[in-house]
Amino acid sequence: MLQKSNKEECICIFYIDFKYQDPYTLISQMKNLACILLTFLVFSCKENQIPPKVSELPNIVFIFADDLGYGDLGCFGATDIATPNIDRIAKEGIKFTSFLSASPVCSPSRAGLLTGRMPQRMGINSVFFPESFTGMDPEEITLAEILKSKGYRTGVVGKWHLGHLEKFLPLNQGFDEYFGIPYSNDMSSVVYMRGNEVEEFEVDQRFITRTYTEESLKFIDSNEDEPFFLYLAHNMPHVPIYASPEFEGKSGRGLYGDVIQELDWSVGEVLKKLEEKGILENTLIVFSSDNGPWLVMEEHGGSAGPLREGKQFTFEGGVRVPTVAMWKGKIDPGQTYENLATQMDWFPTFCKLVGAEIPQDREIDGKDLSSVLFENGNRESDTFLYYMLSSQEGYREGDWKIKVPFAGFGGTRGMKKVDAHDTLLFNLKNDPGETTNLLGENPEKTAQMIRAMELAVMQLGPLPESKISRTPADNSHFEYLEKKKKIDN
């Protein structure tokens, strides 16, 4: 009998002399031979088993913080908050120091990330609320839909904030699984949803980060043998801020710092799980934030570091977000990319990574970052249009940024006071904090930037009307009673 395996050729010869054998001896020898053959076949089959195939497609883990400031991580200069796990991603991968969100507010920035398109092209110019009847149109093509078409298992854990009616929820936007809060944690009716159904009406916000982490680890456990896309979108550090009891009082920046250190712990748990499963080296991990810090919330609102202003404004503090990425063995460790890149760039980058075609039936505003990540190269374009909601407020080209005149804002409990200003011109390479207006001494550059901005806006073409996120309640009955009371008095 001849048996071959992958490793070596084995030749086994069994000989029985049928002559001169009495029947009982012959039967006994044949039984022994059968046992030997059976044992040999079992071990041969084991030798010939094909080992589990490691997917040629990488896993993708995208971790998104909410309202995290540029100055809130150790790798971006924070000395009073310890973030060793996020710092590890920067050390073992790449740090982006001029990475721009699609918007300085939440829902538009998330729409830009998931579609690679300017949110203004979708009419998403404000945040959605629990009373919203609108959301991101299911006709939009999301990262999840692209990756799912290539065989990925797709899951989102955390804050969605692109519409909470069923047709707008993740399961209708390319995700196989969803667990989380469908909007911001300061809104009414904060609930945990699983799929399209409410799973829990009472949410203890102290444990949101821990709960999201546990759900994420379960997702990795159940999908380790196939390529997966995990979108972990934390609600923290959006106000109201909470940390688990074991993290309270641990940082050097009060409760806000405690919250960030728990987020860093969460990142560490994800990295540890990927290592335990032996799939870290086949996983691209990105950590970023949806927009800048909510500075009007004071010590509960984070820090923009050296940058000017924060969330809700188109100065750099509102849109430049701390971003790091790693993929062991693929992205050279210790890189810093100082040129412009945007949240919308992940869409074409992931398309390229998995061999998917970028949709041709719509404008995709993001640019492929493959050369930046894997070749120490540069992004294709160095321009960016700054929008706050539907208002076009600035333009960047290379190191230069121009801002249009601003009437000022007097301030409310939810939005910081910012003074009025005329046209502003900055060189962001020399002045990332936007402290010095170079308009007067650079008239030619100013004129060139204005022309380029106007052309960029014109090339957008007609944009849809803004989606209505909510309408005011009619309180005329209360006004009537108040008026009546004044007359009677």
C-alpha cells in the first residue's frame, strides 16, 4: 500500500503469506492488518488536513470618540491624561497631525466618514434628534456596504446618530449587527438598541464605555475566522460625561481625564483581544474623533491643545482631530504625517485595500490614503472646504487657509461665544493656532485663495436642501396663559 502526504512520501508494505496458514491464523492476521490500516489512515488524514486559511483580506477596526479634543491624548501632547494604548497605535503605526473631520458637529461628520462624501451633498447639515423623522438616506453607499460586498462581516457598536427610524438604522446601511445608543447621550430617551429593537430603556451611563467594549470583544470572538469590519463609536467624552467607578479619580484632569483614560483602556482591550486571537497582524486599526472638543462645557469639554476654538466652529480646533492608525508589518512604525488628510478619505482607502470599485454614480470627495499609509507618500489633493452646517466658512490649500467674514456669536449654554472677524488668512504650518492674520501683508495670496475657494464651491454644483432634523413645538397655549395672567394682575 502506498500513502502520500504533503510533507513526505511514506511507503508501507504489508505481506501475508496465504500458503500454509490455517483458517484461524489467517483470520487473526487479517484482523490485525485491518486495525493497522485503519490507524494508518486516521493519521494520514490528519497529516493531509489543510490548515485554516488566514484571510487575505485584513480586518478593519475603526474606533471613534465623540468630541475628543486635539489636546486630550498623550501622543498629541497631553501630560495630565495617560493614554498608553492609543499612544501605542501612534508608536507602532502612523500619527496624523493635520487630519480634518468632515464637519465640526456630529451627524454630518459621521455621514462623511461612512460615505466618503461631503455631508452637504446629502443634505445632512445638522444633528439628528430623537424626534427627527429624517436620517441618512439608505440610497447612500456606506463603508459597511462596500466591505460586505467583499465578504466582510460588519458590525457597529455605539453611537449611530444618522437617524433612529428603522430605515435609517445600521442594519439598513450595510451592517450585519448593531448595538448601541442611536443618538447623543444628552438627548431624551437614551436607550440601548440591538438591531432594530430597543433592548434596554434604562441606561446607566457610568458603564457605557465598558458595555461597548464588552460588545466589541464579543463581535471579534464570533468573527475571528472571517474578515470583519468593527465600527466602535463611543458616546464618550460627549457630555454628560461618566466613567466607571474604577476609573474615577485616576487622571490628572478630573472626571474628563478619567473618561479618556477609560476610553484608552477600551482600546487596549480591543488590541489585547486581537493579539489573543492571533489576528492583530492582519488588522488595520484606526482611532479618531468626530470633531473637536465642546469647549463651552468648560472642564467637562476637553482641550483643543494649541488649536483655536472647538466644536461648532471652523477654526482648526473644531475640525482638526487626533488620528492614529496601525497595521503591524504593513504600516511602518513611528510615522508622522503632517499634511492634510480627511475623515472622508477612509472610504476610498478601504475600497482600494479590499479591491472594491469606488462608486462611479456619485461624487466621492475623499482621497485614497494608501500611499500615505504604506509607501510613505502623500495624499493626492491638498484642498479642503470648511462648512459649519450649510454655511461655507473657509478653504484650505496646502499650508494656507482663508476664512470668510464672521458676524460673531453671542454665546448660549450650548455654544461658545466667539467674536466677529473680517476675512482671515493663515499659514497653518507656521501658525497652527491661527493667531496671526496675514491678510494685509499677502494681498496676492489672499486674492488667489478667494478665487480658488469660489471655484471649489462652484464645482460642487447644486446641493440639496438641508434635511429637517426637527421643528419647534407650538407653545402658544402657554403664551396665552402667561399673557392672561399679566392682564389679570
